[in-house]
Amino acid sequence: MAIRIEKRTTSKLGDVDFDNLVFGKIFSDHMFIADYRDGAWQDARVVPYQNLQMPPANMTLHYAQSIFEGMKAYYQKSGKVCIFRPDDHAQRINESADRMCIPRIDPDLFKKGLFALIDIDREWVPKKEGDSLYIRPFVFATDEHLGLRPSHTYSFMIITTPVSAYYGKGLPAISLMSSGEYVRAGEGGTGEAKAAGNYAASLYPLELAQKEGYDQTLWLDGKEHRYVEECGTMNIFFRFNDELVTPDLDGSILRGLTRDCVMTLAKEWGYTVSERKVPIEEVMEGAKNGTLKEAFGTGTAAIISPVGKIRHDAEVVTVGDGAAGELSQRLFAELSAIRHGGIEDTHNWCALI
């Protein structure tokens, strides 16, 4: 499918302070759009970033038939731009599409649209190491219809925003409060899909945690409220001595690509990596007796988020010394070096343009 290009006459780049970027507030000059109608994706185009017009009866506004991805592009020392793991993101958005009854996107269309957009806006990729261009592909229903059924039409769009580190400079440790009676997802639900509604449902428990002075929610399972699933919008890892443990993908947990990177690297470095159920009691006891050396969340936005403190019910424990652990720091440094071209990308995670 040919991609039609319509460029802005004047760039907004001159208005951007790249030394003081705020996550998700400033958007690049262009966006990619393709429409689904008459049973096919069509009219692929890169156009100036602009507001959308939609009817009040747009089905997404009422039934949340919407999915998205989160990706990043990085400026490399060679002058090229690294788009991190685009094939895997193309695969995952289609896994979400299947669950939310949305037509699949041809991976070639996904990548061609993505590459065309990033190439046109390549000057928007921050050059400072640690900063990046956050990429948001998303799909939403566009039928004007009230009545619960899958939409017949959709829009697939990609927008980008230059960002600095999600939690600020360095590698600060975050604090977690367990989710109590609230759950992020249940077996058979939409937890393994990157569906917009999942994130809306997480906001109230997050607000409760933040009112208690904690940064994020530590999500427990929906059946027994006992087994750890995710933290905030991230996958989570625990290092018990030399074993790195993460909850297994049981249908309610998102298949994180940073999660996969971490498991790959840790295995190469000689760690025992286990995917299994993780009882919250094991986590709390490990923090108290010292077998839990560190814990950290993983995700595209923050990459690695060390966990310094956990509250479950009325009990509060400190993980390690409350700061970023040895493995957390090593993983963050390695992934950053790969993305920015400081070391060889032996896993072919970077697509260069």
C-alpha cells in the first residue's frame, strides 16, 4: 500500500526546549493514519499532527473498543535512529486486536507507516542520551452507532512525542502499595491485551495508593488476591539471591517486550530466570529476611523502575537498601547502551533508519 505524504509547511521544532522535556506533553509535526472500511485497511497517509473530529455517537466513546502500543526511537552515536523492536510491537498490537474484536493490521503496513513517520520527523528524536522519541500506535472504532457490537470501521494512527526519563534523572526507587480488594484483570478478561479500558480501571486504586504516599499499585490476582501480577502499568521482577523471578503469563498479564529483554539478558549473565506464581507473602518475607535482594518494574516508558518499599495490608517492608540494586542498574545501563548504539546489538532489537 502506497503511503501518501502531506508535510507541514512550518515545523514546530523551534518551539521545543529539548533540555526540559515533560513526558507526553509535546507532539511532533506529523502523524500516521490508515482507515479500515469495506473490509480492508486503506488510505495510508502521513499528515500534519492535528485534532480529530468525531460524532458524539462514536462507538469508542461508549464501548471502549480501543487498543494501543508504546514504543520508542533513540538517536544513536552514528547519527542513525533506532526503532526498538518494531516487529514485536506489530505482533503484539495484533494480539490485542484479536482480543478486542478489531481487524488485524498487516505487519508490513504497521512498519511502513511507522518508518515513514519517524523518517519525516527524525529531527524530533532527542539527541541527549537517556532521552527518546516515544511512539504511540493506536486503533479505535469509528462507527457512529449506539448499540453493543463490533464496529465496522476503524482508524489506525501513530503519534510521537519527545520525552526524557519517565521518573526523572537517575534510577530512583519507587514505592508500591498492594491492590487490596481491587484487581487489574481476571482470568479470561482483557489483561493480556493492551486495551485502553484496562488503564482506566487502574486509576482509582492508583489514586488510593498515592493518597497513602505510594507511587504505584502492586497488583494482586483477581481470584485469591494473593499472587503478584504487575506493578502500576509495568511487569515486575524479584531477585531472590541469584534467582530472578517474574509472574508467569497466565492470561491476565501483558506480554511485556522490556520483560522479554530483561529475561534474555539475565539468562546470558548466568542468573536463574523463573516464570512462576509469586505469593505476596514470599515477597514480604524475603524483604524481611534478606533473601529478596531487589525488585523492579519493567516497561517501555520507564524501562527499569527499581522498587524500594512495599506495603501490603498494614505491613511495610524495604527491599534491599531501598535503592536501585546491582542487577537493576546493570540492566538499565545495558539496554540504554544497546538503544543508543554504545554497544553491539547482538539480539537485532534495533531497526535502524
